[in-house]
Amino acid sequence: MHVRTLVRGFTAALAATFALAGGQAAAAPAAPATEDRALAPRILTYDASGAAEFRAAVDRGAAIWNESVDAVELRPVAAGQRANIRILADNGWPRAYTYSLGNGVVYMGRQAVDQGYNTVRISSHELGHILGLPDRKPGPCSSLMSGSSAGVACTNPYPNAAEKAEVESDFGGAFAWPAGAPRNVMTVD
């Protein structure tokens, strides 16, 4: 009984709306096309509690990526939360273990720093691996992913246009690991 009353009431309301619209159906405004809407960035958290003296360089490297791309945002992990990226300091060479796109471990190796390499460039470069970028060696200083091949004098911590575009493409879609890309990759720079 109640269902019939509700259906009749709904039908009456719909008929009244139709009549008020001049007897013509009025379409709701179309939502913007998917391409026109800005997608929210994919949030990746990082834990730099084990980065020791490199903590400020790690935070700056993450900030550089946040300034450079829109599809992904790196944030420090909240207490009690599991991080996508762990960052540790050790005495070896800097390296990244990428488990899947946006997930892995970065080692801020003191060996490169002792040789004179810039800590912010190292951080930004290693985070680039976690964001799906491979090494591009040898390469110029303008290429972040040229890594150590650009030389000790190179302090550029910013990705170039192609590197930014690759990260935007990888994270701007369905957040899948790029087709054909190896998984469980370890990159030693």
C-alpha cells in the first residue's frame, strides 16, 4: 500500500515538473568531459625516519617532485600509517628498490656524498626511480635521471620536461605499472 502511494506521488511530481517545463523534457547540464576535469593526484607517502642526516634533502627532493608534476604527490607518512616509500641512509652507493609503481625503498648512500655528489639531486633522482623512471646514462646535467654520469659538479635536482611527462603519463591514467616494465627492480646509481 505504501509503495503504491509513493509511486503515485513520484509520478505526479514528475508530471508536474514536465508540465512546468512547457511540455518538453529538459536535459540536465552535461558533466565536463573526463579530459577536462583535473584528476586528484595519487598520494604517495614516504617515511624518512631512517634517512639520518639526509632528512632535509629527502624532504626537498619530494617537494621538487610535487612542484614538477600534478598526477602524483609525495607526502610524509602520518604516525601509525604504512608508507609507500621507505628512505634509509647507509654507507653504500645510492640506490632504489622499486616493488611496483610508487612503492619501494630508497637508500641515501654516503659513498656518493663522500665523493661530492649533491644530496638533493640524489634524493630527487632516487625518488624518480620509485616514480617509474629508469636511469638515462650517460646524460647531461639537465636530465635528472642521468644520475652520477653528469658528474660531481652537477647539482640540478629537477626533472626535465620528458621526465615530468613520463611520470604524468604513468600516474595520470589507471595507476598501473607501465606495460612491459620489469617489477621488483633494483637501481644502483
